[in-house]
Amino acid sequence: MLDLSALPTLGSRDDDIGRLTDRELAAMFRFLLRARMGATVVALTIAALLATYDQTPWKIALAGGVATMLLLLTLRDRPHFHAQWLPPRKSTEILGSVMVVHATLITLTGGIHSPLVVLFPPITFLFGAVVGRPRVVWIPLVLSIVFVWGLAADDLFPAPRLVPEVFAEVLPRLGGPAFAITMAVVLSMVMMATTTFGLLLRGAVERAVRGAQEARAETLATMQDRNRELWRLSGAVAHELKNPLASVQGLASLLARRFEAGTKESQRMGVLVEEVERMGSIIEEFLNFSRPLTEMTRRETSTTELVERAVALHRPLAEASGVTLHAEIGREGSLACDPRKLAQVLGNLLHNGLDASPRGGQVRLRVRDADDERVCFEVLDDGPGIDPEIRPLLFRPGSTTKPSGSGIGLTVARAIAEQHGGTLELLDRPEGGCRAVLTVPREPVPSSPETS
């Protein structure tokens, strides 16, 4: 039978699409984070060159300040080096810091003649592709164009010069004013083109993600419809088998009485009766699972009453198994619940605990306040604990370690807990055994469904 409970439900909201797109683009930011860390060494090297050849205090301070800022940002963002997704604000912050550092390095390595100028178009492209919002993207684009023209203007006038002269021999000026103006015009046009291309690429990616998302949602809906049809058919088959099986059970019981106790025939008929009873219980559990949860009938119920009744009902089974069963009740309390359904959950947990505990062991059912708004029921046993192989499948139908189990009881129990707005967990105890924890709110949760 198909189990779709683990599949995520995807809508067609733009926020979901943007988040998926940002997740795919996170690899770019992980690269930028590492590149920014490497730029710290570059900034320190430039500061050392300036201190040796230029010795202008503000220039040395600027290079040293940039190196310090890069180092602090790298230390702060180390947790994001392996992140699978970055918030949009963090992405914009990273690109903004990269642009500021880049502009500073250009200023300190030759201005409009710096080889680092050619990195402006890729940065503006990243802004367009990653941020994806034109109103936000055009701000750094305009600032970048203004900065480039400022560098060109600085190259046109002889004094005062902002760009250090130490790089004049390594990076000679090419073509004079004509070169500076040409570079400013070309860079401005290229940055506008790369920004536009980045925005178009982002839009194309989001459309592709939207198409894949809609196709996945359609496939999921088809699978869910098919799954519901299969469950309805299986429920109908189980219901049709229930009555004939009850007749077989009655006839087998009558036949068993005709044989003397202790004979082989009597033993064989006893096995037949037990197996028919087991088949009947499996069909009953399957019917409970295959049909929707019935509407809850809430009423104010004493927690002490719930616990004592559950223990009293299972005490004969505990005595037959040689297991001690007792209740641990904290302060008297009450909650608004469907007592019949909660009794079904507690009964399932107690039954599992008694089955798992060896002779001479004990099972405890205790109730306590989880907090001011929730009540916690715990069932503790002395069994072997949770099998690691079955742990990931605990609440999936058909998953069980019992030779005669159906693997449906825990699934129904968790559904009832969630119907009450609560939770059901199975945990290993440090001293050995299993601890089942059922937590439910004292008052109805407004958002919790009354039916399922």
C-alpha cells in the first residue's frame, strides 16, 4: 500500500518558488564566502605595499580596515560555509560586502586602470540572478556606475589623486583621458547588460521551478487519489471477510469442545481457534485504520480516572505474563478530551509494553504535567528497547517486530494523538526498555481538526 505521509506537500506560492531557487543558488554564496576569506590576504598584502612605498596614512588605514572587516565577516559567517540554504537578507548582505570590498581594492590598485575593474560585471550579474528583485538590484547597479565614472573623473584631473601612485609603474595609464572615458562607458553598458541578464535568468529559473513544482503537486494528488481508492477497496474487502471469519471462529470453538482436553485433536483445534482470533483482530485493526477517524466527543475527564481504568483493564494480561503493572499519578488533574479514544491509545501502549517486558519485569503508566497547558502520559517498560532497524518506520502501517503483530496500532494511536492536538513519541530509556510519551493539551487547540 502506498504511504504518502512522508512526502512534502508543495503549493504554487511565489515564496516557495523563491525559496527553492535560493536553495539551488546557495552554492554561489558558499563560493563567495570562501573567496571573501581569500580576499583578506590580498587586502593585507596591499596594506603592506602601501606602508612600504606610499606611506599615506589614510590609504594604509583604508587597506588595513578592509582586511580587518573581511576577517571579522569571515569569522562570523563560518557557520554558513556548508549551509544548504541562505536567507535572502544574508545573500544580499554577502553580495553588498563583496561589492564594497571590491570597490576599495580597485581604488587601491590603480582605479580605472586596475585589472580588478573587470570583476564588476560578474558581481552585478550575481546581484540580478540571486536577489531577483528589480527594485533592489538597480540600487547597487546605479552605485557601481557612479563609482566607475568617479574613477574615470579621478583619472582626468592631475590632482588631488585618490589612487595610489605606487601602482603607476606596474599599471601604466593607457590612452589618457580617452581610455578612462571609454572604460567607464563600456563598463556601464556591460554592467547594465549583465544585471538585466541576471534578472532574466532568475525569472527563467523560477518558471522552471514553478513548472516542476506544479507537475509534482499534480503527481502527488493523483497518487493520493489512487491511494484513497485502494484503501476504500481494502476496507470493503476486510469488512466482507469479517462476518465469515466470525462464523468460522464460532464453528471452530464448537468443534474444539468435542475433543478431550490434552489430546492432539484438542491442541490442533486450539491452534485453529487462536489463529482465527488473531486474524479477526488484524482485520479489526485494519478497519480502524482504513476508515477516517470518527468525530471526537470531548468532555472534561479526570486524568486519574483514565490511568486507573487503563491499568485495571490490563492487569489480568499483566498477571498472565508475569509482569508487574502499576500506575504513578501526580497531582489530580483533568483535560478536555475524548476519553474513549485516549483509552484506546493508552491501551495500545500498555499492551505493547506488556508484550515487550520479560517475566518478572514491570510496566509503569504515569501521568504528570508537561507544562501549564499540556498533560503527559508515559508508559515505561523493561523490554529490549526499540529495534534500530524498525525505529525509522515506527509509525508506518505494517511495521512491527511482533510475530503476530499487524503494525497498525501505533499508526492509529498517533493519529488519535494528533487529532487531539498532541503528540506521541517512542524513546529508548537509558537504563533499558522503552518510554512511550503521549502529550495532549488540556484544552482543545483551535487549529486542530476535529475530524480527519
